[in-house]
Amino acid sequence: MTDHQSSNPRGTTNRWAALGFGPPSGVEDSEPAVLVDHFDDGRVAVVTLNRPHADNAISTEMGVLLTEALETIAVTSAVRVVVVTGAGDRAFSVGSDLRQRKNMSKEQWLRQRQDFDRTLYTLRQLRKPVFAAVNGIAYGGGCEIAQSTDFIIASTNAVFGQPEAMLGLAAGGGSPVFLPRALPPGKALQMLMTGEPIDAAEAHRLGMVTELHEPSGLMDAALRVAAKIASNSPTAVQAVKHAVRAGLGEPIEQAIAIMMEAHWRSAVHPDRVEGIGAFNDNRDPVFRDADY
């Protein structure tokens, strides 16, 4: 018998203690696992991961509802900005619901994985600006949902981690791609290999998070940022998002070509006339909704 076994006769471990959460409670959901609310005369959609009793762990049902919500938002021209957040004050999302996965067959697990891939793809491909307001723990797939948005603001008690390797998995929801772009590559690899999380202050210092707010003020801040974006030309905002996303990693001249195509599309759009006219008239511009 090893020293560890002799001091731990029941086979328990403190391996998971640093993560600050355990398996979901097993309590049945009493509300939809995803909520969508609209603000700023419908121009801002707030998508809430709504399983606070389970630290907003991502169940199969949540994944399906999140995909449906994003697909609906994508074709609702009145929505100009999307905010993704978590219900409650403890967690944004701790990632996949491991209690639900416990008794899955290989085929069931792979099918759920395909469903989650569709969810993340839909989020990444959204033409509208979308950002995460991370309120508390963001682990695994929850952290990867946040990384799949355009940028992240967070509460001061937020924590970011990718503990998949601790569970025998290689992270597969985007973090091996996005973390080395948001953080120094060595720090990203350390997080992915050890499973050890970083707190909000460190994430902000390293540039993964753009703003920090007290937990009580996070959503007010998120709505202010969203309203500011929504007040701009949605066509121009979507064009510049495309230019940044499509140009990343491209050679300079190719990235410039992508940028110029987006620029010229905006230059011949009616929003350009309205924006410059509003500036010269010293009034607020009235931009039309994007065509798509």
C-alpha cells in the first residue's frame, strides 16, 4: 500500500478541490436552460446560460437551446449586438455536465460532442458582434464559449480554466486555438496541460479580458458596451468584425485586401452618408438595420 493510499483509505482525493466546484447537483431543470432577453429597443440580445443550480453546466438540452437561440438571432435583423452571460453570481459555466455524461455510451458521447461543435460553430460564425460577460467560474466548454466571442468583459471574481486534461481529455472546444492568441503561448500551454485556472486580474493583465467590473455592476457595464456598439452602423460594425476575423494570420497584403473590401462596402452604403451627415448636423445618426 502506498503512502497516499494509507493516508486516504477511502480513495478520496483533493485533486479537484482547487477547481472550486463538484459534479452538478442532479436537480432537474425547472426553467429553460437558455434564456434570451432584449434591451435597447430590441437592438441588444442577452443570452443567459440558465442552470445556476448546476453552475450553468452545459447539458445536451442547453447546447440545443443555445444553438437555436443563436440561429434565431443571426436572422433577426433588429438585433445588432449579443451578450452571453451566466445565471446567478457564482458561475458563467463550468463546462459540460459531467453528471449527464457519466453513463453515456461512446456513441451518445460522440453525438453530444457533435451537437456542441455545432453550437460553438454557430457562435463563431455569427456576423453580429457578440461578447461574453463572465460572472464567476468559466471552465472547460464554458471558458471556450467565452473565448468564441469577439471579446470578454468579466467580474472581479471571474476565474478561467481548461481542466480537460485532468479528466483525460484534450480540450476540443476552441481553447487550444484561442488561448495562445489571447495569452502568451507558454501560459496557454501551462493552463491546458495542468488544468490550473487563472483569476480575473491575471486574465485582464494578460489581455484575455478587456474590462473588469464588480460583480454587482457587470451586467450594467455589459449593457452600456452593447448599447454603444448598437448605436453605430451595424453594417460597418459587421464589416470591421469580418475584416479582423478573416485577416488574422494572413500575410499583411492579404489582410489589407480583406480590410479594403470591407471598407469599400461600407463606403458605398447609405450608413456612410447618414453618419457623415449627422456629424455635420451635430445630431445623432439613425442607422438602418443590417440586411442580414
